[in-house]
Amino acid sequence: MTQPYERTRSLVLTKEFLQRLLDPKQTPRVPKAVRGHARMLLRHFPTLMDIDLVHNALPCWYGPVPPFSRLRGNPQVDSVIAASTAETTSISLAVADLVRAGELLSHAEFIASMGWTQKNLDKALAANRVFFVEVNCIGYFPAFYLDKRCDRRQLEAICEALDNLPGGEKLQFFRSHRGSLGGKTPLEALEQGQMPAVLAAAQAFADSQC
């Protein structure tokens, strides 16, 4: 009979396995398609916080998250726990800063500012024309879609080129200074009319993440 701690362990080790598939140094011969599928699965994979919520609601079904003594001592599990906890905290703080600065908008704010309905948003998300960053089950949308200095159609085309990358990686692309763009961020380059160069950079970035 499967025990609650065993279910939790399975989730933790499965996440660690998928993360290894994304690292060419650990899994050098994995096909690109497999890496892409692993990335897609990790995009919505349960976090330690998710598991903890389920454990609190159904302790007889899922075991606790750290420190769960029956899993401690396994280097692989310990490394996943430490990395997941640090990553979640870091991302949460970074997103909070961007929300306070008005660079990320809540779902309601984004729809209202864009003049869209929920159906409009659903279509844009399905087509990869817009994206959001999800933290603690809450989605935040980039405010740069509303910036008059950038052509929204160009932003949407760049987002499409980034394909199915997680929202956090797409946001990283738009906000990072890139050598291929002369040290400018993609947003700065778009403001200066360098759409072809930004599109090429987006395609290269998407390929590099697979």
C-alpha cells in the first residue's frame, strides 16, 4: 500500500528527473523533442507549496514537505528541496517588486487596460501572443503591452517566436540586455525600430532553451 510520504517522494523525484532532462551536461544525448516535453511538464508541475497545501487538507493522502525525515539524507531529494525553495522565494520577491513598480499587472488590471474580454485574452494566450508569470497560483501580465513606445503587434510576434517557453523565461528575454542587440534589451531595440534583429534574437533564445 502506498504511503503518504511515498506519494510526496514520487513528486519530488519526478521533478528532479525532469529538471535533469533539461540539463545537457547531465543528460547529453536526450533528443530536443524530449527536452521540450520535459520543459512543458515542468511549467505546471506542483511546487512544494502546492504539495504542502494538499498535505494540510489531506494528510492521509500526501506526506509533508521539508523537513520530512523519511526523505532526508538522499542527496538528490535534498538538492531538489533546496533548489525549489530558493527558486520559489527568489521569484516571488522579484515578481512582487515588479508588481509594485507597475511593470506587472493582475489579471483584472490587464484585461481592463487592454479593453479586452476574457474570451479575447484566452485567444491571445492560446496563440502565444501574450503571456503571464505565475507565482503562488496568481498570474501577472507584463505592462509593456500597453506601452505606446512599442508596437503591440510586434510584441505579440516576438512572443509567438518564443513559442511555449514558460512566462518567466519570456519575461527574462524581454528584460535582459543582449549582445546581439548591441547591449540593448529587446524592448529598447523595438523602440528603435530593430524588429528583425529582435525577432532573430527571440528565435535563437527559444532554440537555446530547448
